[in-house]
Amino acid sequence: MSPLVFRFVLGASLAFNAAVVVTHLGFPPERASASGERARPGGGPLSPRLADRLGLDAAGRERLERLRAPVVAERAAFAEEAAAARAEMIGAIAAGDAVAAEAARTRLVDRQVTFQQGVVRYLAALGATLAPAERERLHAYLGDALFPGLGGTGHGAATPCAPPGEP
């Protein structure tokens, strides 16, 4: 496999992984309601998925929404920028311009890293606002939904992931 193709596949893989993380965090894209209007899942200002999993009360849901709003906006910006970079990269590959393809790939990967860092900051900030029992449920949810091979069971009864180097 050529280095250019490998990097393209790696960039696409990173973008896919971010999409999976975001989806599991309760950030599904908007969808049309029965009336045809655009509505967020759950019909309200916050998809209840994560809030319900954590057992948050009204005040906790409000804190979650405040923390979540910038990540949702960042996700939308990332999606647009990633789509443009992928299109540019594919066009450059089709034109045989390896330099332009590499530049687009680098922008895509750099943007992916920035977005993932934002998600990690969001999760850290969220964890800091939670009560111990809620934080434990967050860790279990992340272990099950996102990292089943790294500590979660994938069956709703995860333990927090062990730090690197620990069993």
C-alpha cells in the first residue's frame, strides 16, 4: 500500500472514529419531525440519551446542555471542514497531485485531532460537575459504549478503563 493511500485511509478512519464517539455521546444529527420540520432527537433542546443514562435531575440536565452546546457547534463546523478537506483530497488524488492530497490530508487529520481534544475536554468538564455516582455511571457508559475492548463489557455493566500499563 502506498504511503498516500495509507494516510488517506488513516484520515478516513479517524473521521469515522470521531463520528462514532459523537454519536455515542448523544449528539445524533438533527432529523425531520413528522411535520417535516427539523428537530433534534428527543424533541427538545437536549437529546435525553446521556442525561438519562447518568440519571441527571433538571439542574444536571441544564449543566449538561451548557457544556454540550459548544461541542455540538464544534461538531457541525468539523463536519463541514472535514467534508471539504476530504473532497479536496479526493480531487487531488484523482488529479495525481500528491502534494495537494497530502496537504488536504494533513488539514483533515489536524482538524480531527482538534475536534477529539474538544470532546475530551467536554467529558472532563462534565465529569467534574457530576456527583460521584453520576461520574461512575459516566465512566461505565464510556467503557461500554466507546471502548468495549478496553475495560467495558459492551453489555451495560462496564468498569472504568484501567490506566495504561495496568490490567
